[in-house]
Amino acid sequence: MTLELRKYHLIKLITNLNDERVLTKIEQLLHSNDGQDLQLLNLIKPIKETLDIEALMKEQNYHHPTQAELDEIIRDAGIEEPIEELLEAV
């Protein structure tokens, strides 16, 4: 991975941050030229070039809901509109 590509990936990661504490730590690291904040450096991970849904599902131990679980979710949501009407709204 080239230096420019690594910079771009870091920019994307920083842009997607929602935790102000992590952003503050990144700012502190960038302002201190010693690079000794190993705890913060451990947070920085490269973005994968491709997204493999199957691998991600296995990594996160995700299992598709059963039909019974889906039926329960639908029942709990209390949706009464016909599916066609809901699809048109999307």
C-alpha cells in the first residue's frame, strides 16, 4: 500500500469517527512528534481492500434469523400495511 493510499485510508477512518475522545487522542498523537502513544497506535488499523460478507459474518458470529424469529419481529413491530404499500414508500 502506497503512502498516499495509507493517508487516504486514515482520512476515511477519521471522517467516520463518532467518538470525540478518540479524535482528541489522534490530535494529540499528531501534534506530538514522538509517536510513543502505543495505545492510540493500536487503534489504527488499515481498511480492507475488499469486503467479504461471508468472512465478516463468520468473524462476528452472525447467523441469519429463523423464520420464527422474523415472524416474531414482524408481530412485535405491529406493521399492518400491505408489503406492496411499504415497498412503494421506499
